[in-house]
Amino acid sequence: GYVNCKDAEGRLANNRFLRGAECVFGCNTGFALKGSRRTVCRRTATGERRLSFLPKAPRCEKCTVIEETKYLKVNCDKENSVGSICKFRCTGDKVLFPPRRTQTRCKRT
């Protein structure tokens, strides 16, 4: 992933985590951001000299690859990237099981 931070005046903070800097996080292709995209760097609640993010810094998670099988056909918009909507279809005498799920397989009717 990547992060870009700007100080209170809006100047690029050269990815240094300065108190009060607003940071924007992102993920590389094939990964999805889990958590808030924007955070602010602040001193920890205990008043230590350590800094933390509020809200908590997000993380990048690998996206699930949806593969076709002999009986399962998949059609995703946006080339199966983050945010794609996928439609599943079974061939022959097979039906989706369980229906309307994010993970599915084909079984005999």
C-alpha cells in the first residue's frame, strides 16, 4: 500500500508522520483498503512522545480471485477489480448453491 501525508498548512510532509498531519492511505492493485482512507496523526492518549492515527490506520487485504470451473461461469465488471459486481451462472443441469452468496458452487438439479 501507500500513504501520503500533508501538514496542517497542506504541505506534503514527505511521508513523515508529523503531529496534526492528515494522511491518505491507498492500496495497490489486487488489494482492498479495510478502514478509513483518511486519518490524522496525533499524540497518543497517554501523552507519550509517540504518535498514532485517529481513526486507526487502515490495512490492505488481498482480494479474492474468482475463477471459473467446468460448470461455474463468472462475469465481473471492472475486470474483477475492487468494487466489481460479479454474476454467476451454471452450465448444463447445474444450479447455484447456495443461491445469492459471495462464494458459490454448482450442484445437480
